[in-house]
Amino acid sequence: MSDWLLFDPMFRTAFLTGLSLAVTLSLIGAWLRMRDEWLAAFGLAQIAAAGGILSLPLGLPVLVTATVAAGTAALVRELIPHPDNSHYALMILIGWSAALVFAGNVPHGNVIGESLLRGQLYFSHPGHLVSAFGLIGVLVACLPWLQPHLLRERFFPDWYSANRIRAWPHRLLFGTLVVFAAVLGTVAMGAFPAFAMFFVPAWVAFALVRGWTAALCLSVALGVVAYVTAFIVAIVLDQPFGPTLVLLLAIMAGLRFLPRRN
């Protein structure tokens, strides 16, 4: 059964695309929670969904228009004085309303809009897989340099200004990774499933373990377990993948009530 589900050519590309995204989204989700910017995932995903619908009238690939839309929104937020999590909440409102307006006024917009919100992982193509592998490769390569800067900025926020060291390089790199992860997650999994993958594993991990490395490892482990389980359950029971993944992650959130390890 597992061979048929996971390695049959019909599902291989979709499974590997989702698996690599599960690792990436869970890992970046832990950093977003550490920075208290966890709404970024949903805000950028909603903007990406709205931008993806515009691919139809513009005649461009969905990945391109979604990335431009999400990247523009992230850049505008960074230009606002003292940006915080509330600005991502505003992105959610703008992205959701724009996606519905675009979908109602663009030919076939409802079809692509529904796929971006709910997700169509089974229709992933090799381009999605290459992009997902490329993103996780860049993330792993940047981790040794990026992680100390993110931790230092979180726990010693005045360190960069006090030492006259530029903070924008690591902020730009991290912001770029978040944008691409949100876009790929939205295009492949859907806006809601991608946000759930960003949010729940890190939320549970931070409640159960102490130590940054342990939290990262548990976040990724929970994300991968939830993804593989949802993929198999959805196929066996002939259910849509996106809602199945979100439901399983919501159930997984109950693990937060387990005793915390010291």
C-alpha cells in the first residue's frame, strides 16, 4: 500500500513537492513564531492567492504573479515605521477581499482562486518540485549564517544599532525566504493548508520543549508526520488533501496540553 501511495508515478511528484514544503514551512514557521511574526504566513499567502488570480488576464505563470504580489506586500510593510504582526493581519483582509473580487471579475478566476485557497497538491508539476527543492536547498545553505543573526536580533534588539552594524542583509534574506515559502506553499498546498503548516507545528513545539534546537527539530518532525499522514489518509479515503491536512494539524494542536519537557 505505501509503495503504491508514495512512489506511484501518479503521486510521486505531488508527494515529494509537499514533503519538501512540509520541512521548509515548519522550519520557517518556527522562526516566525520566535520573531512573533507568525501571521506573516497567512497574510502573504492571501496576497499570493490574489496575485495568482491575476495570472489569467496578464498571461503570466501563477508562480510569477503570486511572487510579485507577495514580495511587493512584504516590501511595503518593511517601509512602514515600526512594523508588527498587525500589519500582516491587514494583509489577510486585503488579500482575501482582493482574491474574491479578482475571482469574480476575471474569466475562470473562480477556478484558480478556489485552487489557490484550498490547494491542488495532486496537480503539482515538476516545476513546483524543482522550486521546492531549490528553496529547501537555499534555506539549509543559509542556515549557519542566518540563524545567529535572527536569534541575536530577537533577544538583543539594540545590538546592531549600538554596534553600528547593518541589519538589513539578514532581514532581506529572511524576508525573501518567507515570501517564496508562502508563495510556493499557497500555489502547491493552498493558502489555508500552507498557513496551518507554518503555524501549528511550531506552536506545539514551543509549548513542549525547551531549547531552540529542540524546538526546530520537533517543529519539522511534527510537520512531516502531519503531512505524510494527511497525504495517505486523503488518498485512501478519497478526500481533498488541503482540508484533510488542516484538520489533522488542528487535532495535532492538542499535543500542546502534554507535560512540557524540562
